[in-house]
Amino acid sequence: MSHSHTALTVPPAPETIRWLETPEQLDQWLASLPNGCPVALDTEFERVSTFYPIPGLVQLGGGGDFWLVEPHVAEASTQFRQMLSDGERSKLFYAMSEDLELFRHWLQVAPKGLRDLQIGAALAGAGFSLGYARLVETLFGETLDKSVTRSDWLSRPLSPEQERYAVDDIRYLEPLANWVTAQLKERNLEHALTEESRRFADEAAAPESVDRHYLKLRGGWTLALAQQAVLQRLAAWREQECHKVDRPRNRVLSDALLLAIAERSPNSLSELNDIQGVPGGIVKRYGEHLLELVRAGKNANTSDFEPIQRPLTRDQQTLYKSVKKCFKKVAEQHDIPIEIMAPRKRIEKVIQDQSLQGQAFFEGWRARLLGSVVREIEELVKP
């Protein structure tokens, strides 16, 4: 990883940990931030036994200040919501997908103006999916205490170790952003971070229809269409049930059992009961409803049904390797991880669609870099 000439200065750890205690204090602090001053953001949450994450803590940094905020204080602050959805103010995150999910369910806000510095670090040549602590150590030579990462963020009071850890989670974000920006300027990739963060956030925020959830159960591609239509209904039912009872998917019914029920498509409770692994409690509680879903799926008209994507055939796998080589050439030329440049499922889609045209993923900054190999890829995949 090359270090350009940016001086990497990190604000020292604060002597005392400070809290914004009321929504008014939080509003005031946010209102006092100069225009153009980025906000460093992180959250701690719990989601072991629930479907939705439960907020435990919000960490905020800006203008050299670092604050901890109780979830109920953030929730009651109008400025906090406004700041999140203000596209003009930069929000600095590190690996933001779970934070975004939290804001979406907890505050019904889809944040804008995001910069995910984990993506930024990858574009800057630091490697794919690099952990925050590793990067902080590499760039700033400081070691973070990770002993409390998995601690309970819902109980109070937080320990001094937890408070320090929570502040450290945001203390390096601004200097990190400065380093990333300097690297990306050198590489002519400044727009890439904004574009990529926005694309990532938009994809995460797109409301996904429960009727499409079965497509994620890749193991279902071997099922007949009628069985896949059953699976579609079972998977949609499970999503709704998880939302309703706020339990993780596998606590309601595992993927493997959904596939087994779809495959057997039972006609009676005793047939459902006979499927290995289906808990008796599930049969008691949901049996009749599940049988109804099975019947509806078996009788569905599958003429327009979208089947689960099958794995690549032998020939397609050979083609995959050739196409990946083209992408890899560009990725290596620009020192960008291939996982960012062209993730596996995106290359598979190019092969299945037999074209790069109309693939929104390969527009913007990627299109600029891929100029030299587009013709080659199109030649390879065209029927």
C-alpha cells in the first residue's frame, strides 16, 4: 500500500468521553457545524435473536469533536434525521451496510451524501474488505482495543472500555477520508468513491419484494417449476412472518427446510410431519397455512415464472474464466480489487445476458476504466 505525502495526523483520544444528553443539545451541535464539515458516524446495535437490529449507541464526530449519543436522544432529534438525509453534507462511515439498515428500520431514513471508507480504501489500493482496525494500524500505527467489539451495547452503564472503543470507531474516520481522497486524486478516481457509495446505498435501500426472495435460495434451481412456484410462496410467507414476529429467518424456518417442503410439496399434515427436520411446533402452528401455500404453488400458472438462476454450465465456466481475465487485467492495471471491479455474480450476469450493454453496474467510473476491454468482452460473450 503506497502512502502519498498527506501528513496523517489523528486527533488525540479525548481526555473525557462526552455525551450529547438531550435532543436539544444534539440539534444545537449539529446546527453549529460549519458548512462542508463532514460528519463521522457509527452505530452499535444488537441483533442476535431479532430480525431487525436494535440500536444500542450512536457515535458522532465533526469539527474535532467526538460525542456519544443514546438512541432515544438521536430518535427525538429533528436535526439528526435532517443531517442523515442531507446530500450536501458528507457522512463518513466504515463498512456502512448494517448502519444503513439500522437507520432505515429504526428512523425510516435513507441517508444521503455517504462515503464508505472501506470501499474508499479498496479503491485506494489498500485491499478488499479490509478491517477498520487493520487499516488504522497500517496507516496510523495505532492499535485499537478490540476486546469489547462483541459486548452488550444495550445494557447501561457502558464500561469505560466500551466508551473508549466507541469513540475510537469514529476518531480515525476524517484522517482516513483525507488519506483516501489523496490516493484517489492521484488515481483519478475521486468520483468513484461517491458513485460507489451511492450505488451501494441505493441497492441496499431498494424495497425488495418478498415475492422475489426465493431467487436467493440458489439450491432451488434443481426443482421443477411447479416446486419453485411452491418455494416462492413459502419464502414470501417466511419473510412476512419474520417481520411480524421479529425473529431471524432460521428461527422461523431454515432455507434447507423451505427447500425440502417445496420439493416434497406435501398434501397433508402427516406428509408435512414426515419431512425430516420439520419441527412439530411448526406443523401445529402453521401447518394448514403451509399446505394452502403448497396447493397454490402447485396450481400456479408458471408460463411467465422466473426460475432460480442455475449454476454456470461447463462451457459457461470456461467463458467465465476468459471474461474474468479481461476484468482482472483492468483491475490489476489500476490496483483495484477484482471483487470491487467485477464481483462474481456481476460477471455471471454478463455471461447470462450475453452482453455488457444495459448492465447498470458497469456504468459510471467502471465504464471509464473498462474502455480498453469492452470490445473484447462483448466478442467473448456474444451468442
